[in-house]
Amino acid sequence: MWDYTEKVKEHFFNPRNAGPLEQANAVGDVGSIQCGDALRLMLDVDPETEIIRDARFQTFGCGSAIASSSALTEIVKGKTLDEALKVSNQDIAAFLDGLPPEKMHCSVMGREALQAAIANYRGEAWKDDHEEGELICKCYAIDSALIERVVRENGLTTLEQVTHFTKAGGACASCHEKIEDVLISIVAARCEAGAIEAAPVATAVVTPAAVEKPRMTNLQRMRKIEEVIESVRPMLQNDHGDIEVVDIVGKNIYVNLKGACMGCALEAATLGAIQQKLFEELGEYVRLLPASQLEMAR
Amino acid sequence: MKPIYLDNNATTPCDPAVVAAMLPFFTEQFGNASSIHSFGNQVGVAIKKARAQIQALLGAEHDSEIIFTSGGTESDNTAILSALKAQPDRNQIITTVVEHPAVLAFCDRLEKEGYVVHKLRVDGRGRLDMDEYRALLTDRVAIVSVMWANNETGTIFPVEEMAEYAHARGIQFHTDAVQAVGKLPIDLKRTKIDMLSLSGHKLHAPKGIGVLYLRRGTRFRALLHGGQQERSRRPGTENAPGIIALGKAAELAMQHMETENTDVRFLRDKLEKGILARVRRAFPNGDLHCRLPNTSNIAFEFVEGEGILLLLNKLGIAASSGSACTSGSLEPSHVMRAMGIPYTAAHGSIRFSLSRYNTLDEIERVIEAVPPIIAQLRKISPYWSESGPVEDPNKLFQPAYA
């Protein structure tokens, strides 16, 4: 059985705000019966202030789908529509003290129901860009649809790249075979289409073209390092994390990982990916190290 | 209140007599059966007895046809791979769409490696089409692998008849009988079945022990290579406690075979009728006229299985579901989908699987417990209104995103 938190169980056994809402003026229907989840979110919005006066739900779905729906109604009540739109699926999961990776899609469904209901109130068409596939990486809840999209859009060819781009496979490593299967199917299709030359997936290597670049001055080099770090920050911030440069000592660049990045099991993979990028941009070998090691170095 | 266990197709508790039989083989009789000294010799004698007990349960002609393995999955994989390796001129497999993953997932892997896999379809009651089957029997087929009884619905396949057809065309026949052994009388020497898988923990023996029955004279290639155990067909030091436990469990299964088909069947029927009489928009799945005596699979429309299981569990009642959510995949059970059960019902299908340890009192408690749970979940289902299912659900509730 799932390792549900007490909060999830609480909201499943005693769901808040379940059942139809007669005076609803914003309704969002999302989900898919094929996937075994369907959610109707009903809001009573004050037309003057756009404050959500009441929220109720009806859900066909598993324990965590019902708990996520219940949590969602509790979160949005009393918020304005604009405030409610800022609610992320992580907020819903956090409200429940977390969800198992296989069940994160329940919180995604909650956020989508909210967007759909608000679009319904405002008379806008809501279209979801959400796709789901087989869950590949259980550590980070990454499914095949996401991996396929990222592989296609970025022309990835190796397992390491997939991990750097999506985090999939970055922790326990037991899904590597499945990731390779996804890579093989997409890369093979691209080979057939003549988009890339056929090459064994495992041996495709990204060669840094930057190796030929002329040497930089110290100032140029430091600016370049900062530039690269700045460019990856939005990606980390998306995951509620962040990074800052603390010091540069020769080949060693010391950084602080912040927010959700702290203590994240994927810390090494994150640093590895950024290090690779620095390496390519600077045209020289550098090491990216956590600032905690700076003390030791001194 | 004492918990009620109705998930015996998933696994069963060990019979106390089984545990008593195996315990000495952890301590005082710890020897290696291959050893010449007295420590090992006694173990060898006990294993021989266990082999005979299983031979009797399966109706095998020779005791050397019993090969001990680690369980159902190993037996299934060994059987299929052996047929392919031993007959390199044959590259096709016939199986069904409703097999256990121990067969289906392995066939999918073999398909990737270039083998040709034919999966027989089933009708709405989970039955096979014999004409479709017979048309596929060619001299390119290495093996037919068809389960004796389905784990989710209990539906029984006519494997004895199917084995005759395969044999007539010189094709090896394997059956995954992990759900059937102990519940249905089996007499392999009167059939043309070449290989059969059984799993100890489905019949009150421990986990981690199973059998591959291999008819004498069937061309065979071992999966593992090593010592001479099991006549080199399954090397590795014998799991003596497990083997002795399985022997005892087989003996008990013989004694209780009639109970399964009288008492257990009576309780199952009472449970099913009791629930269906109290809950509307619910129906039983599978071939009701030809199924295991212990299994009832009921689809509750417009509610999702995991919710039902969580609420049952709160009352101390254990069952299982074919819903997507309980497995961690996004699809409902492949068996329900193969039978064409609508998604609104497939996600709410619950399997109750009984054993000889269940009592009338327990069944009556479950009959009382189920209706309020379904009502509670339907109350918050968008597919259900006060009075019943919303009229034309597809019109009134059309969630965005496929």
C-alpha cells in the first residue's frame, strides 16, 4: 500500500468541501477516466472583489486524488482569483505533507482544475498542455512523456544528458534501462528520418567546441562564470531551489546551493550538469564544489 | 475486531502445520542435501518425500518431473525460454492478453529481441476463441503458454483441450497454474501439458518456493547453470525448508480440495450475491460459469478502487483492485481492459479471493460493510447524482484532457 502521510489519510477519510455547490459561478472539469482520475471543482466567486467565497469538489479517483481535491478547496477559499492562479501543484502536495511520486499527478490535476474553473469564470477557453506517460523515474516522479519531449526538443542522445535535463535517473539509477529504451526509440526514429547520423546511443559524446577559444583574462573568466551560473538559476528556481557563487580558487568554483537544492539527493547531478556547462563555455576544465568544502580547502 | 483477509489470490498465510514441518530444517537439520554425511542425508530424504507429495497433487507420472524453483515467475520464464532455446527453428510464442506479468512482460521482452508473440484475445467474459487459437498453431511455434485460471477474475481456460491441439502439431504446451493448483483437481499424466508453473505462497506455503513441472521427454534447456541439483535442470543449493513446506502444503491441499469446491464456493457465492443484492450499478466480472471457487471480482460503477480498498482496510477488510492507482500505473488492469469493461467500471473493480480459513461470520460482516462504502464514494463522484448515475455522463461531465 502507498506510504501516504497522515494528512493525506485525514483528507481522504474526512474530505473537506465534498459535493456539489449549487451557487457555483466557476466550474472546472479535468481529468481522464482512462487514467482513473476525474475532478470537478466548483467555485463561488464574488463578482465585485473576485474573492473565492466558497469552493467544493466532486472527484472520481484514488485516495490521494480525493485528498488533493480536498486540500485544493481549503487552499483557495478566501483567495482572489489572481492569488489562486499562483497556487502550484507543489503547494497542494506540500499542504498534504507530500505525495508519493506515483501520485504527484493528483496534485497536477488539482492545479489544472483550478485553472480551468477560473478560465470558465472569465469566459476564456482553457487548454491543458499536459501529457502523461508511464512513470519512469520513481525518485523524481518523471514520466515517459516528459522525457520524450525533452529528448526531442533538445536533441539528446545520452542517458547522462537526460538526467541533466530532467533529473530522471539521477538518484537510485534503477530506471536507466527504461530511459535508454525511450532514447533508443526516439533516436532511432530521428536516424531514419535522416535528422541525425546513426550512432550508437551509448557512445554519442558532446565535444565542447569551446576548446579552441582564446584564453580569457581573469576578469573575463569570472564574468563568464557568473553569466553561466545566472543562466541556470531560473531552472533551479523552478524547482524552488537556487545557486550562488561564493569563491573561485584556480580550477575550483565554490557555490552555495539554496532552497530545495539543499540536501537534495540530486545535488551531485545538478552540480555535474552545471560543471559541464561551465566547462563548455570556458573551454577549460573546472570543478564545481559546494562552498562547505571551501573551509577544508583553506 | 479481527481482520478479515480476502486477498488470497495475492498471497496466503502459511498453514501452521506447514510452518511446523519446515522449522527443523533451519536448525537441527541444516545440512546440504548433496553432502555424504548424515547431516545432509536426512535433508535429502525429506526433499524426496516433498517431491512425492507434489507429484501426487499434480498427478505427475514421475517424481523427477518436479523441479523446485524460486516461484511462479522463475518457472514461467524458464519454461518459455527453454522452449525457444531448445528449438532454434521455431521463433513464435502463443499466449493470451490476460496472462500474469510473469509471462506477458517476459514475452514483451522476447518480442523486442525478435521473437514473434501471438496474444489470444478474450471476450467480455474473459473467454478465449478456440478457432483463433487453432489457426495460429504452425510449425514455427515453439511454445503455447496459457494460464490455467486467471488471477483477477478466476476465469478458467480449457488448457487440457488446448494442450491436445498443441501436442497434435508438435508444439510444447506450458500453463501458469499458480492460481489453479490446490483449488482444481489436476491429473497431469492424463493430459498433454508439457510444463506447468506453481507457486508455494498461493497455497499456504511460504514465499520464495515454487515448482516447474517438466514432462519426461520434453526438450529442455536450463535457465541457470551450476551444480547437479534438480538433475542440473535448476542448479543452486536446495531451499530445503521451503521445499519441505511446499510438500506439506501440497498434502494439505489434497485433503482440502473438496472444501475448496463446497464450503469456500458457498461462501464466495454468498458474498457475491449479498453485495450485488445491496449495491446497484455493480456487476460481477469473468466467466461466472467456469471460474475458481474462491474468486469473485465485482465492478462498482462510477467509483475508484483504491478509495474502496482504503475504506475497507479501515474496517480491517483486505481485498484488492484492478484500478490503475493501486498499481502505480495509469491504466486500469490489463485483464479488465481486455474484456472491454468500461473505464468507469474497470477502475472500480474489486477482487475478493477467499480461502478455507474464511468463515460465514466474516462474509456476513463484509456484505454489511461494502454498501455504505460505495455510497460514501459515489456521493463525491462527479459521475453520480443524488438518485443514481448522472444522465448521459459524457454530456454532463466532460473533463478536459485526454
